[in-house]
Amino acid sequence: MSVHVAITRSVRPGCEAEFQQALTEFFQSSFSHGGVIGASLLLPPPGSDSREHGILRTFASEAERDAFYASPEFQQWEKRAQTLTEGEAQYRELHGLEAWFREPGSPKPPRWKMAVATLAGVYPTSLLLGALVIPNLHSLPHPVASLIVGACMVTMLTWVVMPLVTKLLHRWLHSNV
């Protein structure tokens, strides 16, 4: 089971471009570590005074995560990052639906809100796939057709639907209502 880790760092004023470039280079080299299966940079909103940068890392397992953070490559990156950032990096492991609702510096929304937002993404996606994809799969064996539908669903939710849903529902998700 994959492990998602959200890291928040406050970048020193004037070091934003250098930090982003150094992190991009480290992202590329970090994939040589077999257990790293994903890495993303979350930038502060344009025009914002925030200097908080978010990093989302995905590992194949807890053991791979631990091996990565103990590696000489990570230790070298950590020393470099400390010259470009202020304070300590904040690490938080994300579980289940929480990975879609990550926001550096903010607490995660309540589970019931995450469930409602997920349903708001899954339901129309399943209707769309049911109308456009499933009718074209009748000649395939059921397990193959199900795999194709599942792959389409996961792809659409991960890269299109849930980013849009969480953006549209951002205020509600992070409010106390």
C-alpha cells in the first residue's frame, strides 16, 4: 500500500526560484530510489504573501519511505534545503481520502466533508464513463472491461475531477460549518 507524505517548508525571502529549481532537480534524482513513486510541488497562490511551499511525496511502502528518508541523498538535500528555508520542515503522513484534500498549513477537513466531496466527484464521473466508455466494451471479457473502467475512473478522479471538486468546494471543506 502506497504511503503519502505532505511536507511544508517556509522558503526564505528571495530564495523562492532557487528553492524551486533545487527541489525540481532533487525530485528528478530521487526517482532513482526504487521506492519513490511520486513527487509534487505545491506553490503558494499567485499574489500571495505566503512563502510556504508544499511537497507531496508518494512511496511504495512504509519501509521504502523510511529507507528514502535515511538515505545519503536525502540527507544531502536536507542540508541544501536548510540554506534556502526558515524553521523546520513539517512532515505529515496522509491516509486514504486525505491525500486529495491536502493543503499545506491547514488541518484536514472532517471525514464526512471529504466523503461528500468524493461522492460529488465519483457520481458524475461514473455517469460519464457509463455513457461513453462502457457501451464500447461489451465485446471484451468482463474482467478486462472492469479494469479499463477502473483505470479510467482512477485517472479522471486523480488528475481532473478531484482537483476541480476540491478547488470548487475549498471554502466549504475548510470552514467550520
